[in-house]
Amino acid sequence: MASASAETASSSSQIATAAASPTTERRGIPAAQFVEDVQTFLSQLDLDVNSALAFLQERLQQYKLVEMKLLAQQRDLQAKIPDIEKCLDIVATLQAKKEEGEALTADFEVSEGIFSRARIEDKDSVCLWLGANVMLEYSCDEATVLLQKNLENAKASLEVLIADLQFLRDQVTITQVTVARVYNWDVHQRRIRQAAAAAANES
Amino acid sequence: MQHEQAEKSDTVVTWEDQQNINKFSKLNNRFHELEDEIKFAKETNDNLEDAGNELILTDEDIVRFQIGEVFAHVPREEVEIRIEEMKEVNSKTLEKLEKEKETVLAQMNELKKILYGKFRDSINLEED
């Protein structure tokens, strides 16, 4: 079914129609058109080989830019998730200590390489850094709920991001294959022309 | 980062071929990601082992155990239990990653057979 719809794409006069190609774009990333036949593709675009290759190369550059951006976002999220998990761990430890009724002694970093000791007795509430220079006090239960929600959101965002990256890589692969095929078609055409010219000279 | 090149001189490339190539590319990326993740999991495993060994050697009753950014004073038995739990979780993760890596490799080999079968020398699916 997919190849049939791709054929209708190349026979129509538009570069990418929503009904014909599998997906036209995903969250702002344009889909690469799959080329069934190089000749049809070139006449459809109404470009000669070099312009077509230039167009495809430009597309590849655009894809690269988007890929950099998405990879950076992915790295940020992948760093954020263990952070949130550590916060959840601390809140859980505080709650456990509260049950036992003991104070929690901890060594914390005051400055690089300098630590100080703290004894935490009141464990009913924690302060959470929300970003933008804002810190709010929550009860341990509320804090756990909020941190859990943040963790789930971060994981969901990461999944969407990974799917975006996969879509992007597919489009890059399709475009690279198209570049190779257009180039080879051109070489093939030149050979045919040379052979025809040689045959014409001989006759 | 393209390690596969496709030069198709006279063979026709169908949408199915393209999808196979795309799938191979995605699997290859996932394979490299898995290798990194497995390396990290193995390092964590070693660190936990070392921590466990240090714990046995020390004769202090209160151990400074890192939770988040602070080092909490935790009794030794509790630290032992925690480290054991972390080792369990980590080895399960490592096992899962190794299994996924095997599946990915198997799928990649399948696709290699199909693609080399159709394109022979016109395609290169090896690492550079």
C-alpha cells in the first residue's frame, strides 16, 4: 500500500501532498519525498541534475540543524531525569527518618571541596527549587507528588523527542539515498549519451 | 554519521527497500546508544562492587552515604542493604540492555541479508 501511494505522489504535480506521501511533516520537520523514478522526480521539480542535487544538499543541511537542536534537548532531559530521581530519594529518606523519630545528620557541600555538617530535625516540609529564582515550601507528601509528576512529564517529553529524532533520521536517510540515486542516474545518462555519440561518430 | 552508502546504478529502489534502509539506520543508531548505556551500567556495577568492598573493610558504624547532593549519616547495615538493592537494580538493567543489544544485532543481520541480496555491491552496510 505504501509503494502505491508513493507512485501517486510522483505522478501528481505537487512535491508533497498530504494524502499521497506517508507523512508530510512532523512538528515542523518537512518529510523527504520518496523518489520512485529519478526521471519523473527531476521533471516534477523541473530542475536539472545539479540544481536538484543542490536542493537535496540544502535539505540535508536543514535536517542537520534540527538534529543538533533536538539532540541538545535530549541531553538536557536525560540529565534532568536522574536529578529528579535523586530529589525523590532524599524526600523519601526524610520521610523514613521522620517515622523513626530520629534526626538526620548529613554532610553537605558549602563550597567546592568544603563540607559542613547539618542535623535535620524538622522533617515535615521541604523546599523545592522551581526555577526562575523561585523556591516553594511543600509538605513531604506534596513534594513527592510534585516530583513524581515532573518525573513523568520529563520521561514523556523524552519519548516524544526520541520519536522526533527517529523521524528526522528517516528523512535524512531517504534524502541521502535520493542524492546517490540522482547522481548515479546522471552518470548513467552521460554514459548512454557518450555511447550514442560514439556510435553516431562511427556510422 | 552515515556509515552506510547506497549507490544504486541500475537497480530500482522501492519504497520497501527504502524502509528497510531506514530501519537499518535506526537499528544501528540504537546499537551504538545501547553500547554506551551498557558501558555506563558496567561502570556503575564496578563502583557499587568497590563501595561494597570498602564497606566490609571499614570499621565505622556510621557511614556517609551519598543521597542526591548531600552525604547522609547512615548506619552501616542500612548502607549494606541499600548497596545490595542498587546492585540488584543495576544488574537487572544491564541484563535488559544486553538482551536488547542481541535483538538489535539479530535484526540488523536479517536486514543486511535482505539488502545485500537485492543490492549486492551497490550498498555498504558496514562500520567505517
